Amino acid sequence: MPKAIAHVTRARYLLLLLPFVAYLYPGWYDRIEPHLFGFPFFYWWQLLWVVLTSLSIGAVMLLGRVRR
Amino acid sequence: MTLRDEVFAGLILLVSAMGFVAARWGGANLQRLDEWALGGRRFGTIVSWFLIGGDLYTAYTFVAVPALIYGAGALGFYAVPYAAIAYPFGFVVMSRFWTVARNRGYVTAADFVRDRFGDRSLEIAVALTGVLALMPYVALQVVGMKAVFVHLGGAFATGNGELALTVAFVLLAAYTYTSGLRAPAAIAFVKDTLIYATVIAAIVIIPPRLGGWAHIFSASSAALAARPKPASILLQPQLAVAYATMALGSCFALFIYPHSITSVLAAKSRVVVQRNMALLPVYSLMLGFLALLGYCALAAGIKTTNGNVVVPTLLTMFLPNWFAGAALAAIVIGALVPAAIMAIGSANLFANNVFGEFTPRRAQGSAHLSKLLALALLLFALGFVVFVPTKYAINLQLLGVIWMVQIVPAFVLGLYTRALHPKALLLGWIVAMATATWMAVSTVTSTGSLSPNITFTYWSHPVTAFIALYGLAINLAVTIAATALFSLLRIRRAPDATSPRDYS
């Protein structure tokens, strides 16, 4: 495997850190505005990130498949 | 009997029958441990998705999370980040564990620790942690069922719901004994279909009748602020650390609980495990909306001191009669599925890693002992709820999460490195278990009830954080220091029974 591709395949695991960054500092999202469909930011941000967590795991799997 | 009660009773009978019939699924020899306990490690993506989802998202979760939101506001929403970040963690750790377990025939986490470190006492410590943490969790499933029976009233509530509870539980114990993991796997389809239908119906029907989400949030905000002990729909800044540490600490515990291990190991390939980690967050999304039913209850003006009745009351208030029957059945079935898997998971630990270590000649791969123990554990849990006040089950379950995290160094780090000395890991575990339990018990004197969080003052800033993470920090510090000491003293350690290719 060429070195550059090996780096990409390893680096894809960094995507798995995104949900931790999004969730573990509540100071970033603990507010009311902006609203979305009547939901305060605190709630829709966290619900949105459930979907994005799922997508980042999916992306890691897909990037792993490209390698083979 | 009303239509609601008939639908309810019919569904419970249906899943009980499915539990017994499941023994024939795949036509395997159920006397073999990996057939009885792990369904022959043959489940594909879809079966695993229902099974793991049905296992992790228990009835107690469905009742307790909205109850917490109803009682404490924003803090209760920590279940959502927790149930999201557990998946990237599980994706990395559990797919590695699945592989080594498949290659070496492990059924429990303690099986792996025994081979990896060659240390019987560490194996027993890991096994006992799992059993101790799970027993109150099984008991809480019974509590969830009891709440529904009492709410239904009539014949179901005979003897404070204990008659119906006993019938449901004896049936559960019987089909868990005969069918093993195949029973909850089959029932999980019914459970999750009902739960999804209920949550979607609740989300479609209830908010518009209460004037829409914007109004629900503002009404909840007002109701929480008017409490004798005011709460809020936003997190008070002094609770931010508690919120984040509870999410992170619980995330470490989720997949290393014995029942999670049981249902993950039942997958047929590593890719099935990985795919499920990407797909299971759908359940977390549902949990998030379900949690918000706690605010719907506030907006609907439901007033109670027992938060556990909030969801059943709300469902009966807003859903058509027959649908309410199905929804209440979903909660009861939602308790049966995890209770069966929890009994199987802890029975395996007892049979393989505790009793097995003390009997010279054990029947390798036989399910006999595990089956009897699963039966005994379920009956014990029933007795626990009938004779011991609910408060103790809840407190013990809180302690359970804190305890479970203490096997992270031996089990999770053990999957990647053998650098830590087994006796040091044991020492770290002992110190952390004792200190963390003491911390939790000491919160009773300061807050009046057992709390998962403790407040320390650092440079005159009070910080409230989850005790499980304090335990883990102490655990790691002791383990690392003792490893350094033991290697200086050249204390011998057993070789690794696994080899690098077992992991890939």
C-alpha cells in the first residue's frame, strides 16, 4: 500500500472523534436560540448529532471499503 | 375487560408463545453453550439490529428517561449524548472484541481477560463486577413491568400487580431456559415494531394537541421554574460538567455490560457488528423524542410525584384505546427482552468464570449450568422486587454503572495492550471499586439520596462530576503505579494465550 493511502485509511478513524467534540462541551450548545421547528437549540443540536454520529460511522466504513 | 386490556393481554400471550417456539429456530442443539447463549453466533444485520436495540433500550429506559426530564429538566437529556457517543466507542472496541471472541470461542468478557492475562483472580473480579451490576438492572425491568400492571388496574393490578408480574416472569424464565437467546431475538421484532409505532404515533398525535413544540417547551419552562426546587429546560452552568461526564462515563459502560456483550457476540461477522454501530443510533433518536414526552406531560398538566407513571398516563390520555393497549404491552415486552438477555449474560459469567474456576472438571461448551443459573437469576430478581423497596433497586443500578466502568482497564485496554500487570489491574480494580462506592454512599449525607455525581471544590470552584470517572481515574493511577512497581520487583506473570492474528 502506498504511504499516502495508508495515512488516509488511518485518518478516517478521526471522524469517530467528531461526536465527542460535538457533545462533551455543553457550554457550546446550552442555549435557546436559534429555534428550529419550535425546538430550542439545546435540543435540536443534540438530536441532529445523533444522525451525524450515525453518518460518521458509516463514512468510516465506506472509506475502509474504498481501500480494498 | 376493555378493548385496551384485551389487546394488551393478547400481545403478551403472543410473545410468550413466540418465546417457546423460538427453540426450533435454525434447528440447533440447544445443549451447546454457544447455541443456547449466543444463538450459534449466526445473526445477520437485521436480526442483530433488533436484538441489540431491544437489549440496550430497556423498558426502564423508556419509563425513566422521560420521568427524569419531567422531574429535572435539561439534565435528563444526557441520555441522548450518551446513547450517541457509545456507538463510535462500540464501533472500535466491540468489533475487535467480536473478532477475538469468535477466533477463541469466548462467551464473556471474563473469558477474554483470563486468556489475555492468565490470571484467575482478575477473571473472577471482572465476572463478579458484571453479575453485581446486572442483578439490580434485571430487578428494574420488573419494576417497569409492575408500573404498567398497576396502571392498567382491574385483574392486572391484583395484589399490587404482583400476580400478573409473577405469571409474566415465570413464563419468561421458562422460555429463556428452553430457547436461550433465540427467545429474546424473536420477541425483539415484536417489541421494537410496537415501540417504534408507539413513539411515532405519540410524536404525531400528542404535540399538536398540546399546541405544538414551541408551546410545550415554554409551558415546561414555566412549570419547572415554579417547582419548590426550580429546574430549567436549559442546563444550569454548574451542571455542565455533570452532564458531560455522565454521558462519557455511561458510554464506556454501555457495551461492556454482560447483556450487551451477549447480544453483540451473537452477530455472525465483524462487519455485522460494525454496520450495527452505524445503524443503531436510530434507536437513540427515538429515545430522544421519547425523552421529550416528559415535557409533553408537563405541558399537559400531569401532576405526580412518581415520575414513572408519566409515560403510561400520557399514552392512555392521548392515544385511542386499542393503541394504548399495544403501547403498554410494548413497555412490558420491552422489559422481557432485556431481562432474558441479562439473565443469560450473567448466568454465563457465573457458570464459566466463577463456578467454572472452582470445579476441577467442567463440561466445556455445555449449556446445562448456564441454563439453571439463568432460571435462578430471574426468580431472584422477581423476589427482589416483591420483597425489597424499589428505591434500593434504583440505587443499586446507579452503583452498577459506576462499577461496570471499573473493568475498562482490564477489558477494554486489555484488547489493545498487555503492558499493564494483571495483579496491578486487580489492585486498581479493588481500590477503585471501594473508593467509588464510598463516594456514592457519601452523597447520601450531603444530598439526602444516593447520587451518581459528587461535588468537590477545586481552587474555590465547586465542580460536580460523575463518580464513575473519578473511579476510573483512580483505577488507572493505581494500576500504572503498581505495574511500575511490580516490574521493578520482577513479579512474574503468565504468558498471553491469545496471539496477534486472533484480533484481525
